[in-house]
Amino acid sequence: NVPPGEDFAASVVRGLEDRLFNKERNEPDRNADTVILLNNSRSLQRLENTFFKNGISILPRLGLVTDISFLFNGSTIRQKRIKVENRFEKLLSLEKLVFSYLIELSHHVQKESSFDLTVSLEQILRDLTLSGLDANAFEKIDSGNLPSHRIQSLGFLRIINEYQSYLNKNNILDRDSLNFFWLKLIEKEWERCPPKFPVIIAGSTGSRNTTARLMRAVSKLPMGWVVLPGVDQTMTELCWKEIQPDHPQYSFKKLHSYINKGRSEFDTIICPPNWTLDYRTEEIKSRAKLLSYAMLPSKRLHLWYELKDELADTFKAGIKKVSILEVSSPREEAETIALIVRMAQEKKQSVSIVTPEVKIAKRISQALKKWNITPDNS
């Protein structure tokens, strides 16, 4: 685990050096055979820069959890030749099926409507694939007592089965299924011949089924490590049991259950040990503890009152440099935040703005243009 508030990339590099740099492995290419998989391109670029900053010029093999084909060494024979369908081809294939379904319902069908529905259906199919759910479940739904509009919706969703039958018949995979295809081959290889080099997954929470399955496979390797980002170190076992899907830490609970399924010694959820030494200041540690208590499960809110005297100093330290900004309009809000960003840039400081509102982000970006500052909007 890399605790909340810690520099994740720096911690990954330090932890790797702690494990690999010793009297026997002190040569410059000591990391060359190591594999590190990250959750997105931004994290990968940040990790590369951190390696260079620490004077490490020969890097590990870096990749993304969404493209693991390079892990396959070819020792497992593929039974059949597979063609990969890109997103444009996928949308065209789905549109034909959607248009045919709409023709069955009505003779007056506009082509534009079929394209709109195709995009929606493609997103549903992608969610099913990434979640590891079976589209055949739609066939098992009894439509006898459903209203007519529900029956139409169910018929629409069953187009997914037709599309998958088409793929299976022609030995075609879409991009989302391709990673799962590689994963199954890699699992067979690792079961028969585990890699003799370090394999690390860093920064992922396993929210996608294929990623969680890959993390489970890596955790079983002799030199496999899963480095999690920001697991709460404050929550008790009772709190872990009571958190629900709307809690920020729920993905870790779900991942723990998935990786350790059937292993009784892991029934109790505990925070994994830190990947490396904790370099956070007391202020950052206090802030992490404050946020942990702010998001307690509803059944544990009584802890706010029971521990208020004990935690008073911790909470005071946690909000020491936290400011509340009260404004009269959204425009004033954006311009004030933009000014804070400009002041930080003049001091050569980095700034992160976190907001669930796309409109606010756009207003801030617009306000920054007058100072020729272009934010990296993700």
C-alpha cells in the first residue's frame, strides 16, 4: 500500500530499489527485467520521469493493465487464428443488428436513430465486458409479466447476444475482449512456468474484472507484487465490513474479497503493509485520518462523538492549511481559483484541481487563458 497523501510514483521507485538494490544487484541494469503495469498513460509517464529524476537510466518494462499482450511469451499454443475488430467496425456491425431490430418494430425508421441507439448499446456491451458479466443473463429473464416497453428494451439488449454469436462464428474479438483473451493465455503460462523476474501492478484498484483477475494472478507469483493506491489505514475491521458500494474504499474491499476468495486466513480485512517508508508529514497524516472519519459508515457515526476529545488535535492539524472560499457567483469562483493557480505557477509549484463539475473546470480553464496558462485537463 502507498498511503493517502504520499507521492505515489516516488514511493513505487523507492520500494523497488529497497527490494532490488543490494550487494548482488547494484549494477545499472538491475531493473531491466522488471515489469511494472500501471492503470493509465499519465501514471506511466510520471513513473518514467521519477526514475530519471532518481538517476536510473535503464528502466523496467513499463506497460498498462489495458494492454498486457507483451507479457505473453508464446509458450502456450493458440488454438485458432483471431481477428481483432476495431471500434469503428464494431459500431458498424452493431448498427446493422440494431437497424434490423427497429425494422421489425416499425417500418418507419430513420437511420440516424439506429446510430444513436448503437452508440448506447456499444457502451452497455463495453460495461458488461469490463465487469465480467454474461450477456446470456438477458435470455433468462421471464418477460411474461413485463409491460410492453420493458419487453422492447429487453429485445434491444438481446442484440448483444446476436453480436457475440457473430464474433464467435467468425473468430473475431473486439478490443475490450482482446485483453481478456491475452489474460487467459498468460494465466496458463504462469501456472506452468512462473516468471523468474519481478512483476508489479501499481496504482490500480481492480475496478475492471480483467484487471482484478490479473492482479490476483500477479499476487500468486513468487516475485509478484500488487501496490495499491491510498488504502485507508485508519478503518477498523467492523468499518470495513459495513462499507457499501458508495464508499471510496469499497473497491479495495471488493478486490480483497476477489483475490483471497476461498482462503479462510484472509477473511479479516486488514490494511496491507506499506510498500516503502512513509515520508508524509504529520499534517498530511492528520488530514488522511480526518477524511477517513468524515466518511465513516452510517452505523459508525457515533465514533465522532466518542472520540472527539482524543482526535481534536489530529483534526486541528488536518485542517491547518485548508481554506474555505465563499463567492457570490460561479464566475467569481473560477477567476479566484485561476488566480490561485497563477500564484502557485509563479512559485514553481504544482497544482491539482479536483471537481465533479465539468462546467467549473471549463470556467477555470477559460480564466487561465488570459495568463497563457493551459491546464492538463483529465
